[in-house]
Amino acid sequence: TQLLEQSPQFLSIQEGENLTVYCNSSSVFSSLQWYRQEPGEGPVLLVTVVTGGEVKKLKRLTFQFGDARKDSSLHITAAQPGDTGLYLCAGARWGKLQFGAGTQVVVTP
Amino acid sequence: GAVVSQHPSWVICKSGTSVKIECRSLDFQATTMFWYRQFPKQSLMLMATSNEGSKATYEQGVEKDKFLINHASLTLSTLTVTSAHPEDSSFYICSATGTSGEQYFGPGTRLTVT
């Protein structure tokens, strides 16, 4: 059973379009992290959100942590082919990370 | 900063043999290291948590006698897959946590058991 539900599982869009990935849970997390993973590589940390309602921006990426610290979203503006990858959310509880199933994003030129 | 390396990056071994995978934090001391396994098109599943100088804590369903973890120093943890079988073939990823509490991941090790 996946503690963190990510949606959608797969997203294919054209370059220049916007996209949003959601990460939902019934559990409260002390923090939530977003990673991007390329095939055959380890996940790379994009951002950590800690405070309920927090919004963080990283260039064209906007991350939001829900007020109750149970859910989060990742929004990419004007997606580029370089944004292609597996996006993973992970919630921190008791020093451990629990990962969502991931969202495979494909951005075509 | 916060670089984690793994060695080897890929390994092929015969069924019944043992394989050791190393995880190193290169520019920080890792209070805790974690070992994950990832099957194709699936997410990361935590196998065990290891703290320097103490026994690893294994997640439910992970056989501690099959997956031996040694955390010899603040910069090195090893995972040994003993008596490997084809079903152990997977992508093994370690992560290390420093004082910030954030986990930094290694590049992963692809294990194929023939």
C-alpha cells in the first residue's frame, strides 16, 4: 500500500505547455521532498518543503505544501524537453522517507 | 557539496554468489545511511536504515541475513547481497543524511543475477 499517492502516473506534453503533479496522503509529514530521477541514476533532490501552506519556486518549478502538511503539488511552467524525467515525492516521518510511486513526465519538442 | 557515491555502478553475478555494494558520502559525514531497492518502473522501497557503529534496522519483509549491512564509519556503508538469486536483480540505491536532515542519494548500483 502506497502511503503517498501521486497523480498522474504518466504525463506527456508538448514543449511550452504547463503541467502539475500531485502528491496526496492521509498522513501528516514533518517535511516533504520532491526529487527528479533519470533512468539508471539516483534521485536528485529538487526541494524540501516544511511549513504548511509553504510555496517555493525554483526557476520554472513551483512547489506547494498543503496547509495540513498532507499533500503537495509541483507545477512546471513552459515545460522544456530537459524537464523529462521521473518525479518523485517523498514524505519524511521519524527520520525516514516514504516515496510516492512517481510521475513519469515526457516533454516533446 | 553533499555528494554520495556508490561502487560498483553495475554488477553481474552468478546465482548463489555474494555481492558487496559500497556507499560513500564524499564531502560530509553521514550520521545515517539508508538502502533502497527499485524495480523497473517502480518507486524506491526502503530496505534498511543504518547508523554508524550500530546494527542496521530493517524494514518489514527484508531478510537481514540475506542483505548484510555494515556501517563502518561516518562516510561508508556497505550492503552485501548474500547467496544472490535472479529475483534479487534490481537497482540498489543508498542515501546519506547529514546534519541538515535531508537525504542525498547515490547514483545507484544495477545488480543482475544470472
